Amino acid sequence: MQFSAYRAEFWQGVRDLLPLVSGVLPFGLIAGANGVALGMSPETIMGMTVLFFAGSAQLAAYQLIQENAPFVIILVTAVVVNLRFAIYSATFAPLLAPMKRIKRWPLAYMLSDQVYGLCSVPAQQQRSDGERLWYLIGVATSMWLSWVLSVVAGIALGASIPSEWSLEFTIPLAFLAMLVSTITRPILLFVAVVSGLSAVLFQMLPYNSGFIVAVAAGVSAGLLLPRLLGRPVKPQEGR
């Protein structure tokens, strides 16, 4: 009976992820096609895709490679882009910590924005550990497959994707949709505004380093504002 319930949670996670595939598909198509345009082999592109499992970092690396940026800049940018996953992981640490590493690491590897968005909602947090775990597995595995297959499709289509489709426009829209859903408190809105303004003001910095400045500005704003207002940050405000 318990296994049947967990299996239902797994498939519920798969079903909940399916509507988000519409945002993953163009992202993956662009990642695959851009890699081909840069002269990378399909093996190299898929190696980066599986190793990174982080589309934003992969596309940022592509852009910097195209600009002949130093390796250190590429590495730092990829790390900074992915720093959010360290924050996300705090939500799942109590759930995954008791598991053996051989089981815990694959789930940690498959953490993504979509997985965090679906699995961190209050309704999921209130369920049993077993239900949360199998729901997480369902969301994470279906997300991983969606991303990998989307990149494969982008490699196959390559330069045949018409530029007038403007698929790259869907990427900021997908992130904007996730951002809006997470802004539930004034401090989060303040952090988003500071980060956005910084990104615009420093967009002309070389090697896309304005992004790093925007991240630093947003984090600093989130840390300093509560102190300026004379109150501590509540734990839920970081979620």
C-alpha cells in the first residue's frame, strides 16, 4: 500500500513538471544550436549538458567562449550563476541528509529551478518525508530528461532553427515567471529590484561581468536591509 502511494507521488511529480516543459524546450534548443554554431562536436555539447545540468550557466559559458574570455572568467561566471543552488539545497537538506551518499548525490545533482519551485511550496513541506522524496524524484527525473532531450533536439536542428523564431526571448520570460512566483515579501521585491537595476547599469562591463556585480548587489541588499531597518531576517524570508 505504501509503495502504491509513493508511486502515485512520483507520477504526480511528473505531471506537475509537464507544463514547465514549454519553457525548457526552447532553452534546450538554443543550448544545442548555439553549441553547434560555435563549432563544438555533439559529444562536447552533450558532455557539457550532462556535466552542468544548468542551462543558464551553459549559455553564459557559450557566450564567454565566443568572446574569447579567459578561462578564469568563464569559471567564475559559471560558479556565480549556480550559487543559487547552494541556497536551494538548504530546503532539501533535512530530507536528503539521512540518505546514503550514493542515493543523495544523484538527487542533489538534478536540483534545478523548476524542481525547487515545485518541491518547496508549503503544501509539499507539510507532507511526509516519503511522499516528498518520491514527488521530488518524479519532478527531478522528468526535468532532467526534458532538458537533455531538448538539447539533443537543438543539436539535431542546429542552424536550421529560423532566427525569426526568437527562441532566446523565451529564456528571460521563463526566469521572470519563476521570479514573480517567489516574490512573496517586501524584502524579496527589494532584492529583485536592486539586482535588476544593477544588471542594467553594469551590462556594458566586459565578459558579462555585470551579471556578477548584479548578484553581489542583490545579496548585499538582502543582508543589509533588515539590519538598516533594525530587525533580523526571519528564516522563511530566505525561501
